[in-house]
Amino acid sequence: MSTEQLRSYCRDCCKTTNHKVLSEHTESVQDEYRCDITFQILQCLGCDTKAFRKVVYDIESAYPTYGDQWEVPQEVTLYPKAVEGHKEIDDLWELPNIVRRIYTEVLMALREDAKVLSGLGLRATVEAVCNDLGIPGRSLEVRINKLATAGYISKNDAERLHGIRFMGNDAAHDIKKPKDASLSVALQIVEHLIASVYILEKKASGNIESAISKYESFKEILSEKLDDFEVGDEYPIAKQRTVSGLASCLIRAMLDPWLARSDSNFSALSITSPRAVTR
């Protein structure tokens, strides 16, 4: 086994690290244009991830440097290919099929340096999220705005997603190739959207208290709490902020049918100090 070590990019560490050369083979091409091709199997000395490395030495383009030294240009390719500096989403299984599929295809395009297709794919990923969430609209512009209105993203997030929409439009209609920096930022924005809507939502559910912002969630919480009532109990909805009259009406609208179906006398059951409900 070879004891040679070299610096190479590690797709798991997401940076250049020291690698050990596990195996190596070199072939010389003696055609009209001469070159040497070296094939190597590498192992990262930080995380033990294996990779295949191909190095083409362009002998015909060699040039002198100092004294009798010559510099031979190299073309290095690593397999599996990776988007340098990028950490892929770990919990892909959390994503709906339509979102996971297009996101995976975007990463494939980025690995192959297909910039126009990557720009199109990032825009399509935003469309896929809207489709999965059932966000209506005749254009992506309208649907992004409705994502914010529905509370899935912030206003600032919506503005950034519009930037991805513009980039996708340029790629689709003008065949305009996005810059590497633009693609990198756009990928981060899309991954932030995916993480916020799908991954963080599931991780937070049941593990962290949050404000109740949806009527269905409020109804579920209230139904659970009704089982704890006894005849004559009074239950303060909360202790902090005052709720609107609409919220108070909703509470009573839910309680009245429940009380009507009960055989007991719940006339003493009351709502004191109507306030904001928190989970």
C-alpha cells in the first residue's frame, strides 16, 4: 500500500484536507498529443471518506520555471463529484417527493457545472415547494408573495426568492449563464426555504413551545384541555396579552356546542381574562 499523502477536496468535510493514496496507476498516452494520466484511490485522513482522483498531465504544454525545472499543467477530476464548499441537506427523507427530486437534480447539475440548468432548477424548486403546499397563483411572483402572506416565509425571504425567480427567468428566456457566486447564494436561499418549511417545522413540533398562529392548532389545544375540566372550574386562557374579540368569540363558539352535548351542568364553567393563547 502506498504511503504517499496529498491535499485534496473532501466532499464530507466540505474542505481541502490531507488524503492518503491507497492505490495508484499511471498510463502514458503516446499519440500525436502526449500526456500522462494517473488514477488514484484516496482516503481522507480526517473522516476516512474514500474518493477516486484522475490527474491528466499535459506534457505538450509544459513550460520552464527555474533552472532546469519544468512545470507540467494538470487537470484534476474527483469522483464522486461535489459542489465545493457546500454541505448538502442531511434529512432528505423529510422532504416530499416532488421537492426532493428537483432539489437532487439541481445538485447534479451544479456538480457537472451546468450553470444554466442549475438556474432553471433552483427556480423550479421554489415552484415545487409552492405546489406541495398548495399555494395558488398564475405566476411564481404571486405564489412567492402568498408564501409570505400564509406565514411560511418572512417578507425578506420573499424578496430573496424573487431574486431566484429573476435568475431562473434569465436562464430560461435569455439562456443567460448565472455567475458562480449567484448560484451559491441562490442554493443557500432555496435550502433555507426547504429547511424552514419541512425540516425545522418537524423538529420543532413537540420539542419546543411556540405561539399558536393557526385556528386548527388552537382548536386542537383547546379540545385537549377540555378533558381536564371539572364542574365549577374556571380556566384562564392565558396570563399575558389580551386577545381580540374574534378570538374570544371563537373560544365561546367552540365551547357552546360541547356544553350543549354534555349531560352535566357546566354553567359554572367560565372564561376569565381572555388573553393570547400560547402553546
